[in-house]
Amino acid sequence: MGSMSAGDSGGARLYAATGEGVARLDETEGVWSVELSLAGSGAQCIAVDPADRDTVYAALREGGVRRTRDGGSVWADCKLFVPGVFSIAVSAVDGAVYAGTEPSALYRSDDAGQTWRELRGLLELPSRPTWSFPPRPWTSHVRWIAPSPHHADVLLVGIELGGLMRSTDGGETWEDHRAGAQPDVHSLAWHPQVEGRAYEAGGGGAAWSDDGGSTWHPADEGRDRHYTWSVAVDPDDPELWYVSASTGPYAAHGGHDAEAHVYRRENGGWRALAGGLPEPLTAMPYALVATNDRLFAGLADGQLLESGDRGETWRRCELSIRLTGLVALAHAG
């Protein structure tokens, strides 16, 4: 691993989980330098502390949670002694850290990952006996955690496969699967500026909410692929959002031809975005990130794509190191 120093780049920064480890990507004059860490750890998900872009949490498929405070040079074991961590998130309001596991369970830390407590109310939901992940039908997992950026106590959690659950007291108690949402939750997002606006990509389509995640509205018009995976929203426009989608789970994850598109929703309908790209994409866009002026897509084969015009045209980012895969992306300014 090359050396890293906190704050050594004044340009854009992304963090990525590669499925094997973590990559920090810093941009200088259009070229992205890549620094790898946690090699062989099975990193599946990452979360950047909104208050400090050098503080990052990584969820490891079989190794718990790690935290770095220096952009990835040194990682500390957060000592969450449970296997199979699938999801991680940091609240922008109060800094609480949440981790989700397989079998489905949810944990919260209020001291930057030094200690954890299980939020057992999630497992008391009436629907719990029906939760089942099709490739491993004897179990399920917390696939996504989305703390509200406006209210510390509001929290959305997606169970794969089980439902989209909501808490209004910081995870102590829960409302069961929300009406109108997809039960096979893959990713969730909140609008950073407009209170109450939330978005979902799921195994049967996409949905959105305008009441803080209490009720949901299906959003599938104009899209010929309904196995949606990643979701991102324009930071300025709550009506402008994106999903990646394939024809089904085998195509998306089979490693051959994902038959995938990135779609943009505006004016109540979806449109495939393929300017300058093969159509459809053979590698699944596992991660989408929308910033104020750019849209990024991380592909299963390690490519990073960028658009400066909301997906109308795309280019492949020049990376200093070829990545084996991109399963999660997080923007860090």
C-alpha cells in the first residue's frame, strides 16, 4: 500500500469498497490516484463521517467493522464481534454509527465505534419470520442503513429480503415494511436539502417517499429493467434522481453480461443514459454517487465512470491502479 497523509489532496475524493479491500481515490487534473488498504478484508460497504472526510468506516463481510481517521493509512478494529457485516452508515446529525449484519441484526455506536449496542427492536417486527434471502433462504441481512440527514431519530433500514423498515426513535422501536416500497431492498437515499424526501432501489423496481419514509410511491414508468440496484439523487433537485438496473439477479451478478443501464428520472419518468457508453453495460453499475456537478458510476469490473452533464455523456476515469471491482462508493468532497 502506498503512503497516505490526511488532507494531502485539495481536489475531489472518493472512497470505494472493492469487494476485497478499500480504495481511496484522489483527483488531480483529471487523473485519479488510487491508494489501496485493508487488502483481503472482504470490504463490502463504506461510510464517510460527514464531519471529517479522513474518517471512514468499512464493513467487512466476515471481519466486523474497521475505522480510519487518516484517510486509510491506519485502520482500527471497532470490535463489533459479529460475523457478516453487510452495511454501515454514519448519521450526519448526531454522528451515530450504525452497522447491519447477516443474520439480520442492527447495531449502534455513539462513540465512533468504540462500543456497540444491538437495536433489538428491529427483530421484534411481525414480519421477521418471513425474511429470507433467496440465494441463502435460511437467512437474511440488513442490506442498507439510511439515517435521516435532518432528524437524528429517523432511520430507514432495508432487509434483503424482508422489507423497508422505519424508526422514529433512533432505532429503539420500528414500523414494519412500509406501504408502496419494494420489499427486496438494495439501496436507500435521502435528499440532503429537502426534508422528508427519500428514495429506494429494490429487486422489483424503485420507489420514493415525501413524508420521511412513512409511505412510498412506486416509480417505474419508462424503464424496461426492473431489477434496480443503486440509487442516487441530485443534491439540488429532489425530482432528479438515478438508478442502475438490470434484467434480473442472474444477469446483474453472474459475471457475464449484466444487460444494465443507468437511468435518470425527471418529469415523472425514466430515461436510459448511455451517451458514449456501450448499450447496455456488460458490467453492473453497483454504485452511483451524485454530487453538485458530477455523477459517478462504479462498475463490477472496477471501472469508474463520470458524467459532468447529469448522465447525458460519460467518460471513463483514468485510475492510477486498475481495480478488481467497485461494489460501493462514497463521496468525501
